[in-house]
Amino acid sequence: MMRTPSSSTQPRALRVTHDGMSLFGVELSLSFSNFRPLPDSHGIRISVHLKDNASGGFLELSQTDTIFDLPSSSFSQKTTVPYRFDHPQILQFRAERIKDESLLVCGSEGIIEEPLATLVCSPVPHHLQFPTGLLISVQIRIPPSNNDYLRLRFVGEHIKSYNNFALGAYFLVVIVSEQRTYLLYKSEVIRTKEAKWASFRIPIQPLESSGSLQVHVMNDNTNNRDSLIGYFVTSMAQLMKGAGSHNTYMLMNASGARRSEKLLLELKSVERDSGPSFFDVMRSGCDLRPSIGIDFTASNGSPLDPKALHFIHPHAGNPYQDSIIANFSPIHLHMRDQRVSLLGFGAKVGPKLEMNNCFQLDPSSEYVLGLRGVIETYRRASLSLQPFGPTQYADVIYHTSQFAKASVRLNMNAFYLQVIFTDGCSNLSPRVVDALVDASFFPMAVLFVLIGSRIVREKEADNTRVLQNHPLKHSDGRVAPRQVALVLSESTGEDGLALIPLMISQWKNMISSISLFPPSSFNPSTKGAIVLSSPCRSGRGFPLLLRPFLQPSLIYLLLFLLQSLHSSKMKVALCLLLVPALASAGFFDDVSGLADGVGNFFGDNFKGVQSLVSGTQKDLEGNVGRVMDLLKGIKQKMPLLEAIANDSQRKTLRQVDGFLQQVTSFSNSVKSGGEQQFNQNKSKWTDMAKSLFETGGLNDIVKLIASQSATTSTCFIAAAVLPVVYLLR
């Protein structure tokens, strides 16, 4: 028998509210088992409480109905719980024994506390056991409205570039607030005046909770910052009116004036769609893997100085410690294990006090355990290093992005969050922007937490805006396709943490629209657009899923394991079986495809530096561009080329980044100098080409690529013979 409480104690109907894109309504239901009714207390009721972080006490959310004389059953009453990612929320469950239908409480089964994040991220009911043996099952239902998306398609009319660069139009959909702009979508580049972009989908939830939605049409400028063609402002309510005159927009320039009556963007279609939510991602088993980076540059002061941000007091915290606890606590509750990567930068470390911009605070371990381990290791390490400078974030970001890239190669379900605690974005170098753009193509986000009074300085404020402005453009021309960096400070409020669920679902939405892909699908030449390789290679049908497992390092590991076999014949047989598998998986094609990527220019007819001699300004620009494309292609295929290169060629491959920077800089000079400086640049180019191809060794790399492109059978035979010789020797 059950008894329903009075209307005053019934929970409210389920509804989803929005508070700065951070508040979600989730529905909690309870069931129980192992209850032992007694003559003087044969009823059971459970109350649900939520911890108030300000006071430390618990506030009652609801009570269930009361069930009598049953050892197990389910409560009919549901509880609406306000879930926030950016708050460390703890639920408390109190099980009370009820005497009879008078609903008098005559005893308790106990109290259990559990993080709400644990319950929300669990795809199955979560079981909690009280000291008396009573077992309750907690089930969280996520409202389907969290999966609501809008699918939109825009076309442009009379699109033109308002500078001397060739037309290459793409658009950005951004949410604009007083604190920040947030990138929801980046389109592909279209190089025609009558632009017809592909349809795309964006989540509805942030559109409902924000006031201003802007669409910025940009021009893709080669070797330069992209420029604004025009923009317009709209809203979800306006978009829902559908295609037609209601959603035909004349573009405005940066000052708000109309560009031209003919320069239009028109909404061609709009419809409701469904897509992944943050809850879907976490319930699919996604492992949230945070990494903390701490700024130890000299501007933070000495840990022995009471006025310093890093001052270590035996019985008190400091601004860094307090910020880590406040901002990392909510993230920590969403982790599947306790391991945290703890890094430092901007200090001299080690016995010789050598400058390092990315070092582990615990030299003996790659990870520390839990929030307590983070604080203890930070305090201990602060006293064993020498603050130095300058502030440089790139190494820390690149360190974490290596793991994010590896997780894609291995098809792991993980998302990496780099949280950088710093006293100000004082050195936003091009290398930092490059690191952020690289990270945007992989399951990773970067959160800058600014500490101390330096964040109010004009320079830090300007750099903060740059970090969150769009587009972020790599030095090689790629543009970040999604929001990858957020800045959290006193001036921006606490909504940075609240946006992390959106960043995670945004990554999932990006990859789900293109199915499964390897990292090689991110082609730098596409300027940030994602090109999907075929899921099954034509004519061979080898699943793309298996290709990441056949990369060089893992192949060598497999060959090493084969040594454990005692039979030489068995070794030979396994090697011969491995070779066609490699060929079918596209291992050799990945290398030979590089020759196609840079065209026939560097094929068999390439005669070295003499092929790059330029007679006109146009030829000079073209030859410089070809070498840039070659270097970008080599950089993209670097792991595979290193696997088949000799020692001399590997030495050249390690210099490719420097070569690319050198040629990119010269390309800018050629274009800015024009015909007036042609003869001078022609002479410089001839010397540079000799330095790169003859002295630097690029000729050997071109021959290596050409040999792979000429015939796959040569690679096939080599790959078959070498492992056999190696294993039988």
C-alpha cells in the first residue's frame, strides 16, 4: 500500500530552465529493495536534498510517496533536480521509517550522499546501500529537449572580397554576449560569388538562452588574417519563420553600415533536427581527462613572499590554490577515475635549474590522484623551483593535444580538458594560436583561468578578447572549426565552466556528421574544412576503423611480439599475412598519396632547383606556393615518411617545420614586393631553393615520395622481405 504526500510536498512538473546555458532540469526516480517492515514502523519514505555550497547545509528538494508493507517497490513520485556542470553538486538521500498512515516518522535507515554528476553520467540505474542493508536504485532521466537541433542552409548572392585577395567565402555562426562570443559553427569555403553552402545543424538550447545570434561572412585570405565580408544579426525566433523574405539579410560592415543592396545571405531551409547532447556523450562512456597547467613565471612572485600569488603558508591557501579548488572541483566530479595530469610552465626546474615551459610537478609520476593530490603536489613543487619567464602556453597545450590526437587514432572515447591557471594572458604569441587551432580538430578544449589584479590591465584584456574572438587562424592557413578556448576571470563571471558541456557536445556533433575518420582526414590544405576519407577503401573493403591500429609504431610492436614464436615457418607465414593486410589498410597509399597532393610538379620530371627557376612574378609566386604545399604535405604525412626514411632523410624531416616557416615568410615578401622587387626576390628564391633542396636535403625527400608513388609493389615486396629477414636472423 502507498500513500501520496500532500500537494504542498509534491515535486514540480519537469521543466528545463536556462541560466547562462548552464542549468538543466533532470528527472530523478527512486526504487528500493531489502526493506524489512516492522510492526511499529512498516512504511518507507525517502527525501532528496541538495547541498548548498554557500552555507554548507542541505536543502530539501522533495519527498517520495510512502510505501507500506513491501520489501521492494518503486516510488511513483519523481524529483526534478537542477543540474549544473559548473557547481560541485552533492545529493543527499534520507530514508525514513514511517509508523502508519498518520505518516509519523519513527526511525531512520540512514543517510547517503552522492555527487549528482555521477548519477547524471551513468546510463544505468545507480545503486546505493544504507548501513541497515536497505538498497535504493537511482535513475536519472534526461529530457529529450536536450537533443533538439536546428538544421539550416544558407546561400549567398553577389559575394565579393573587399581587398586584394581572391574570393574564398565562409561564414561563422556565433553567440554574442557582454562577456564573450561563442562559435557555434564554421562553414566550408566557397569560391564563387553565388555561394551555396551545405546544410548544418546547431543546438537549440544555447539559442534559447542567448539574446544575439550573429552570422559573420569571412574571406579566406592566403597567408594573411581573414577579413570580414559582412555580417548580420538574427535570432532563433526569426529563423523559425522559415525561408523567404523574413530571412533574407543584407550584410553590414564592421561599423554597421550596409555593404550593398545586392550583397545578400538568404536562408533557404530550416527544420528541427536531433543531435548529440552532453549527456549522450558522457553516458556513452566518454572519459573526461583533465590536465592542469600552472603559471610559475616571475610575475607571480616567489612562494616565500607573503604578497606573492604563489605564497606557500603552512596553514592557509593562496590565490592559485583557492582558484584550483573552486574551478577544478566541478570538473573532478565528472571524471571516471582520479588521475589528473599536473603540469607547470615558466620556471627553472631540476638540479641544474634549467628553464622549462612544460614540466610535471611530480617528476616521479605522470599523474596525481584527485583534487587533494593536486593541491599537495602543487604546494610541494612550488618550493623546489625558481620562477622565471616569459609566459608561454603553447608547450602545455601541445603536450595535452598529443594525447587527444592519439585517442582519435586509437578510436578511444575520451575528451581532454586543459585548464591553465595564469596571472594574465600576457604572451599570446602566434605559436599559442597555432596550438589552439591544432587542438580544435581533436577532442580537446582549453580553459584559461586568470588570477590576480594583472587581469584588469588593458593588454591582458586585449589578449583575452583575441583568445575568444573568431576566427582563430593557424599560420599554415587552417581555421578553428569550433570553439576551443574559453577565458574565465572576474570580469567574465563563472560561465566559462558552464560552457564545457556545450563544447563537448559540439565536438561530438562535428564528428558525428562525418562518421568515423582518422586524423589524416584533417587536411591542412582545406583551410579548416574536414575531408572524410571513404569508410571502406574502394575495391578493397578494409574497414577504416582498423586503420589506426596499423600505424607504424603499432606495426613494429606487432613484429616485436612475433619474436615470441619458436617456429620460423610460422613467423614467415604471419609476416606474409601481415603484408597484404598493410596494403589493404592503406598504409602504403597514405605515403604515395602525398605525391598526388602536391601535383605532378614534384613527380618524375622534377629536375631539382632548375625546375623552380622563375621568369616572371607569376611564376615566382607559383613556385613558392608549390614548395609550401610540398612542405605542408610532408608535415601531414610525417609519421609514415619517418617509418620508411633512412637516417639522413629523417634528419631532413625534422627540419620541415623550420623550412615551412622560412618559405611562408618569403611568400609574404614576394606578394608585398610585387613586380618592383621581382629581380631581387628572384635571386633570393634561387639561393633559398638551393639551400632547401640541395643543402637541406629536400631532394632526397622528393625522391622518397616519388618512389612510393611510382609503384606500390616495391613497397609491398620491401615490407614482406624486411620483416622476414629481421625475424629469421
